[in-house]
Amino acid sequence: MRDGVIRVVLVDDHNVVRAGLKAVLGSAKDIEVIGEGSNGKEAISLAERLDPDVIVMDLSMGEMDGAEATKVLVGNNARAKVLILTMHAEDAYLVPLLEAGASGYLVKSAADRELIDAVRAVAHGDVYMQPSAARALAQRIQRRAEHADERTKFEKLTEREQNVLKFVARGYSAPEIGEKLFISPKTVDTYKQRINEKLGLAHRSDYVDFALKIGLLAD
């Protein structure tokens, strides 16, 4: 923030929506909209050029959506905090956004009432979300901690072994896996044998159970 003013970039692929958001933020003396974009690529460009404090970004957009743009911004070490706007209220759908690096989310239907508070919260380093989503995030973190050993074992597999494990867990046969990975079914069986030895697996049900524990089937 500069001189106590929160500098905001708005990113949404609908001009009318951006105009509405800008009007809402315009009523706050400590918030200034300094730029607008219509997709994730423009959000990244605006972040580099304008160095905003907060990017208010729609989730569903063409060219590049809000989730992908958030990952890129975090990877680029952008200073701006990302507040995602979405039509979806399902917690399980939104938790991955927070894990990707978003500082919060706001359901569009509540933007007229909560947008100013949400922008102020993320600008000051807080996370803005519904309490139910906070619980869902805590539960997911707990589950991942419980299966940290399995995740470590998976990461020690080669990339080809990881791919074979995923396909087996998803029900593909050796010939189908071979076609996807451009290897022979016999080679697939060789990789499966190596996986079995490294992870202590024996049957496809073991693959499914292992994949579920570390979240592979949710990818």
C-alpha cells in the first residue's frame, strides 16, 4: 500500500461485472482501482506493470482462468494478493484455490456486500473465506499430514513409475497404459513389478487405496 491506499486490479471477462465491482470499490476512500483485465494472462501482465496490492480475479475466464493465473503469479513471486471471485460456493471446489496461493475467495453473489472488507483483509495479509471452507482446508491438510510417508514413497518413484501407478489406480489395463505412454504392455508389467517392490503393493485395489491416500485420483 502507498499512502494508506490499497491499489487494486480487476480481472473479469465481462465488462459489466468489472464496472459493477469498480463502482463498489469506488465508495471506499482507501481503495483505488488502477487497472482492469479480461483474462489470466492480462492479470499477470498487469501485475508486472502496475505492481498492485490486490488482484480481484474471476475464476472462470477464457485464455487463462483465475486458478492458473494465481499459480503463475505465486511462481513469479508477485507481491499482489489474489482474491478470487467465483459463482461456486462448494468448499471442496474452492480449497485447491487457496492451496494454489490465493489469499481468499468471494462468491459473486456477495460481492456487493463483502468486496470492500475482503479486499482490505487480503491487503493486510489475512485470508478471506467462509468458515466452512476453513474447516475443509484444515481437514485436507490433516489428511495429507497423516499420509506423508506414502507421499514421500511416491515422490521417490521415477516419473514413468508414477504415471503407471496413476493409470493402474484409475483402472487402465497394461495395453491401454502402454498405448498412452508409448511403451509395450510387457514394459508396463515390468514397471508394475518395480512399483510393487518399492511400495509393497500387490493388487489393483492396493493401487487404488494408495492413490486415494495421497490424492492422486483427485488430479
